[in-house]
Amino acid sequence: MIALIVILFFIIPVGIVIVHINIKPSIQKNIKFIEETKLVGEEVFNKNTHRYWEKMTALDDSGKVSRNLILKFTFKSGKIIYSFSNHKGEIFYPKKGEIIEVDYSQYIHPKRKLLNNIIKLYSIFMLISPLFIYPLIARHKKLNDPFRLERIETSKKLKLYSDIIHKKVDSVLKKNKYLYVYTNDTLLKEANLDLNYRFFDNIYNHSLAKANYLEGFLEKEDTLGYKVLLKKDDRWLIGQELKKIDTVLKLKLIVDYDISDKEIQHLKKLSKDKRYRYLNIKPDTSRHHTGGMVLTREELRKHQLGNSLKKTMKPTIDLSNSSYRFYYLSYNKALSEKELNVYVDDFKKMFLKNKECKGCFIKKIKLTLE
């Protein structure tokens, strides 16, 4: 757009001026014109031949100097001689008594006539140009608006990363079609796959925030991985975290139950205890509690937790509580029902103390996208 404006309002006018100067009338051009068009017997003024002619200033009827004028003198003898005024209006004039007739003319080069017409047309164009130049400028500004260009770039970026993520998630789902959970929750039916990466939204530009979020995940996919969420009533519990760098099999126990007033008071007490403040334990005002831990195969085999912190946080499974639900599953790898069942016996010995668990079973759930 800028280039078009420069061409229309600078380069073309400068070119017209240059051409105008180059074809400007002059004595030499007028002489050449007469030499090419004069009839037989007609002459062109020559200082050497017409030594008695006088230098005068040619004036028009209004008294202005006539520059580049061609005068055709017809003498009594029938001779015709052409004389020319220069750019100052100076011209050589014969004695008046010898002249019968004088014709005045100003030769205009054919290219100059064409140029004059071009100048007229271009002048009209310059007058009406605002009618379409301004809309073009407005459109150019709109198309090149930095915010618009940023939105377009963001949309491209978002689509690119969304397509990449979509293919990667599809690949994960193919390897993890079903989730197997040993549980006493007969209502458990839904498990969703999601990126294991927190999304920070931007109220001013959601698309840009989303694009940056996906880009950030792709840069750290191996270490972040994917999470599998279990739906408990209207809440979601984190069941798995699938990471490429995590190669040693781990299992996870999740417990969820309604808590009593006595337990609330106990949690309040713990939250004030300096020894537990780093655990960020807070009373659950919704009267339900969710907890759990990740277990290694070695801990399950020995039926003993590996450190004092885990021992402190070890959940107690109370099957007498009708609201108590537990979920035991692979934490970082896809296991089949048969593979998970291998670790169920150790779980029963460690957490159920081999008590009979009526209604406990391995639940098969189709893994879907959130």
C-alpha cells in the first residue's frame, strides 16, 4: 500500500516533470521543426546572412514576453523567412518597410501535447483520488493491524499445536484403551485422559493462552506426561500419571469418604501443628475427605511402607463406613486386568488385613478424552 502511494504521488509526478522539462520548446527545437516542415524557397533566420535585422523583445497583446515564438515574415519580394524568440523573448526583426505580412505561432511538440493531456487527466485523478485512496488506506491499516495479525498468528499457532496434541493423545489412547481399578465403588463408570499440565487462562486473550499452554506441554511432554481422572459423583480424582521417563511400575491407592465431626476436629488440630504445616492439611468443609498414596512394588511385596512420612499418611480403609470408597490401580503404566490382579492380594494383606471385602471387584472402564 505504501509503495502504491509513493508511485502515485511521488514517482509518477516526478517522471512527468522530467519529461516536461525534456520536451520543453526551445529555439533549437523550433528551428528543427521549421527545417522539417518549410516549403521550397522558405528560409530560416541566420545572423550571418541577415546581418541588418534588429534584436527586439517579442511581446503579446497583453504586453507579456513571448518565449519560444515562431514568426513567419513575408516580404514584398515574396521571400519568406522564419525567426524565433528565445527563452527570454529576444528575437531578430527585419525592417518594417520590407514586410508585407507577419504570422505568429508557437510550436508545440506532439509529445508535449500528449503530455499536457496526461497532466490534465492526472490532475483530475489527483482531485478524485481521495475517494478511493482513503478507503484503500483504511483497508490496508485494517489488514495490517498488529492486533489482527497477532490474532491470525495465534490462531495458526493454536491450530498447529492442537493438531499435534490431538495425534499424541490418540496415540496414548490406543495404548491405554481401558483402565482397570480394584474398588468397592459400583457407580464408578467414567475415566478421562488429560494433559498433566496446569492451564493458566488469560481473560484478555484465551486463544493465545491456550496456544502457549499447548506449546509449553509439548516442550516438556516426556516429564509432564498425561493424567487419568476418575469421576466420583461430581468430582474428579487423579488416578494415574503416565510419563515416559517413569519406567518403574508403581501402584496407587485413593480413598474417599464422608468425615465425622471428630475427624474434622482432628484435621484442624493437624493443620495447626508445625510438624504438618508443609503437608498443607486443611479441614474439608464439604464433609468428605480424599486421600491416598503411591506405592512401589517393593512396599507391596513387604507389606510395609518405605518411610515414616508414608506411614504417617497411610490411609485406613474402613469398610464399615457406608460412604467409604477406595480405588486401587496402576499409577504410571497401563495394566491389564490379569496384571493388576497380581498385586491385589498384597493390597488386601497390607490394607484390608485379609478381611473379606464384599462388593470389591476389578472394574473395567473405557478411557476417553475429557
